[in-house]
Amino acid sequence: MANGKSFLPDPKNIVQTIEFNQAAHVAAAANAKAAPPTFRILRTNELDPYEKQKSHDTIAASAVKAAAGGDAFAGTDRKKAKLSISNAKVEKFGDLSALLTSLPSDAKMAAHKPKIATNAASGRVQEEERNVSVDVWLYAASRENDNDYHIIIGRDPDDTDRRYMNAEISGLPPANSSARAKLESVRTSFAAIVQQQTPGLGYDFYDPPVAITVQGSLFFDMTHAKGSKPGPASVKPKTIWEFHPITSIKPR
């Protein structure tokens, strides 16, 4: 596969291809300052490696079911940290490589003292008290059982030195949470970027990747400090640092 398309999934894993109506896109461009980006979605049966495989029919149906279901966060691992937003000043990065270079190594974080617990009451540690903003491309996304969206972000697809990172659009906290309104707006923004075709359990790939700016609080996914990392094979991050939660996602 040519370098420019090496981020795409294996064709045998594609469940559905969603093509957007070009005429509608042109009309939107004529009537708005910024039309939705033009791309196609390759809906696949590719899951995170630690998930049990599902049939094509189950994957295809899961996107419909997810869109009709609730958005409340349904997980427990590090729930307190995942549903919190750091108070730190936003650091702006023009490139994902610079952000990744600024992070403590996975090995250092896995050996953190005191150890980072994975129970629901585990809050942010000092290294996670960072808010960052970075210009990236959206390569793939899936919806997890806890109602988080895993979105795989990366560098310019034309760059030979591609690097990737997981960023999470959080499931929603309780209605009385101070973070609720912001996290709800992020889910709305993401749905608009993918033209309401939000993913289900399998990863959706975006061809071509969509240029976006992502902002959020940094988080070390201690749950996956051992074993496989999240992400599909062709765009798998090499770190378990992630955005969690994303506090802003915008096309550019």
C-alpha cells in the first residue's frame, strides 16, 4: 500500500463505506462560512486488541444502537480523573510530535510513586495536571462500552514520520457536574465533524483524515500499562498517554 494510504484498514475488515453527498457539500459551502469537510467513512470490524471480536452484523448494528442510546459515562476505571478537567493553563502545540516529546515516558508513569490506582476514586496525579491544544488529523474513532469515544489523532498524513495518540471524548458525568456542559458540547461537535455518522464498537476510518484542533486534559491510562495498547493496527499509538477528557474539538 502506498505511503499516503498506509493508515487505511485492511479491506477485508471493512463492514460499510459511507460516502457523503458531494452536491450537498457544495451547497453547504455556498451557504456557510465553513462547510463540513469532504471525506468517506470506512466502517470496520477492527476493535482494540483487548476486546472480543464481533461479527460484521453486530458491528454494523452497534453504530445505530449507540446513536440511539444514552451518553452517560458507564465505566469505573479512574472515573474521578476521567470526568475531571484540569485547572492548568492551556499549552498550545502546532504539531503532535512536540506534545508527545513533552510527556514523561510510559515506563516512568507505570512505576509512578505513589502508584497510580485504577479504581473509581483515582484522581489526577501531578503529571496529568496539564491542559493542551494541538493541531492534528482525525484518523479513526470507535465508541467504547463505557460510552467514551476513542479517537485516534495523528500528524499530517503526508508526513513520512507519522505519530499517533489516543484522545477520548468522554461519556457524560452526572447532570450536577461542573464539567457536564462542556463535555456535552464536545460530543455535539464531534458528531458534526463526522456528519452525524458517529461510530459504534468497530473503528471508523476517515479517508482522507480530517484536519482538526483538539484541546483537553492529559491522562495516563494506567489500566493498559500492561498488555495491548488501544488503537487499530494501522494507526496504533505507541503511548498510553491520551487526552481525557477532550474539552474542545474543532475542524480547521
